Amino acid sequence: MNFSQYGKSLILLFVGILFFPFTDNAIAVSLKDTVIDEIDTSGTGYYGRLLVSEDFNNDGTKELVYIKLSPSYMNYVWSSHGKGKRNDKDYNQRGIELSKSPEWFASFLPSKMKGNKPVKKSTQWSTPHTRVGSWEAKFNGDLGCVHPSQIIPAHLNEDTFLDFVIPCHGYDTPPFPGEHSLVLLSDGPNNYNVTQLTDQPGFYHDGATSDFNGDGKIDILLVDSNAKKLRVLLNKGDGNFQLSNKYFPQFSSWKGAYTTEILDVNDDGFFDIFVAGHEEDKHGSQPTVFLLGNKNNKFSNSKKLVIPKIKGYGIVLDVIKEGKNLFVLRTGSGNRAYKGAAIQNVSIENLTTINVLKRDNVRALSRIFRKADETGRLKFGSLTNKDSAMDFVFDGKEIQLNN
């Protein structure tokens, strides 16, 4: 693939992850700025937001990590009985107590890839951590979280193997107590130590990575929707991360924020931060914005770009940039919350909506990536084939659905 045709002449490829050099050694990291292979999840229950594939052990072939939520937790919260108890305080208090048990922790399921499909696992366990026929990765430790919301690969320690950031938001019904997020730090090939990332529980719905303090180590940004804060955790380089409050104003509050991304939206050499979530919410509406960066990587609510709203599609889940265009991924809001999907094409130069692609009857997508169609032409869309109904192409002027 010739990346220069997409304006990526500064990209350096390292073990499958792209490093973007900005001024003053500020580094942003993303899988979203290269063309990835769509993953065929047919016959599985795999969910695109909790799924990632790369060559994680540097053996020349791709592996896959999927995070599966506990059936006990899912049944308690999301069965018809559980949904009927959503506002039952006693039921939820018992659920919160149950969520402290490892039985309710989500599982990390590693797998080899064969082409664009995960290798089918047998039901026979070969070790406590892997199944016969799978990628034999081990996840060490007794820590876990009940409801992970994202899986983010990044180089967080000194070796050449990718690590994982796991934002977690916890028991997903009132009173939304939150929980700790995790990091999975590589310890040689196929071996990960599961450690606690955060020093306080939160409703951590999304995250991103970049070098905030310019020391060459990748730091972590989390959205804490309970506290209505953006939290930066600085990488100390020894497997530990320290919360820092110096990058956002002390009294800044992000009501209704659930989504974040890091990219250089205005091409000034400094990374910017995408903050989004619920634009239409009685509990606190969050405008969809880019907070503009500077040489100190300090951000304020006064220096920003505001993305136009789309009525009825006020829940914003992701964004990707192509040239002077933004493609904003949305789903239904209000009475149609999380129903349907929409792609909004926004001009970065004048912050106007060029066009919007909508499908009211598809399920909400979770993320958006660069892919290629059967002819090799660049397209954008879901990580998995299950959600390809919103795949689209861009002709340099506007976006059009690919199917």
C-alpha cells in the first residue's frame, strides 16, 4: 500500500503500530491511520469495540484478542428480567456486590488468525488461560474488570511487543458505581501481566494514547464520565502510571462525555483531543469538539473546534480524519438511543457538514477504520464484517455508501 497517496508521508511503521512524530517529541499512536484487514467474525459473538488484531508476538502472523463479558453479569443486567429491574435499588445493590467476584470479570480470549478469521477454538482447555488451537497467550494476575469498554494496543514498556490499555466502566446500570481500568503489559512474547491502571474507580468509557509530557513514553488518556473529567496517566516507564492534572483546567467539566480520540486535526504539528458523547442528554449535554493542542500539550475549553450537531443522531462514538475532512460516527439519540447509524462528513476548514449518510435500521457501530474493498480501493467502515452496512468510500468531495 502506498501511504503517500493518502498524505501519510511522515508515517513510520513499527511492529504494526503507526508512530506520528509531532513537534517537541509529542507522539500520537493509532491503528486508525493505516489500512487494516476487516475481521470476519461469522459464527462468533465477537463485538467490534472489544476486539483487536495485530502481530502481537512479532512472529510474522496476526493474532487476535477479544474480551468476553461474563455470562453471569450479562444475564443479571441485560436479560429481560434484569432490564425489568433496572431501577430497583435493592437489585442493583446486590448486583454491585456480585460484580466484585471474579466470576463476573470479563475474560481475555486470545486466538490465532487464519486469513481474516480467528482460528476456531476447541472447548478443551490446555492451560487455565488458553484453549487448544488458540494463540497460547497468558494473562497473569487475579485482577479483572466487569465491563471493559475498549481495548487499545500501544507500546507502553521498553520491549518490542504491544501492550493493551483496557478502559473499564463497571456495572452498567444505576447507580453506575464505576470500576478500575487495567493495563496488560507484555513480559516477553505471548505473556502479559494484568495490572491496575487507575487509582480511583470511574466510569471509564473510552481512552486514547499519546506522549503528553514529551519524555518519549506513551501516556494514557481516559474519559471518566462519572467525574466528568478527562484524566491523563503519565507513563513512568516501569509499568506504573501516575495521574496528572496539568493538561486540563482544574475546574473543567465534561458533562455527557464518553468518547475520545487523539489526532492532529489542524495539521499544526501538535496533537488535538476529540471529546464527544451525548449531545442531547437531560443529564448534561456534551458538544462534539476538538480541543486544540500546543507545544506544552495543555488544553482548554476556549481553544477548540466545534462539530455541528445532527438532529436525532446525537450520540457520537468515533471519528477519523482524511485530508481536510472528518468522518464522525454517530448513532440515534433520544427515544431512538443507540438505534441506527450515521456518518457525518465535516469540512475541517469551515466546520460545516458536507453530507450525512444514515441507515435508521442497522445496529449502532462502535468504531471506524480505514480498510480496502475487493479492488484495493480505500474505504472506511467497521472493523468486522458484521457491521459492514455503513462502509463508505470518499471521492475527495463527498462520502458514499459502499454497498
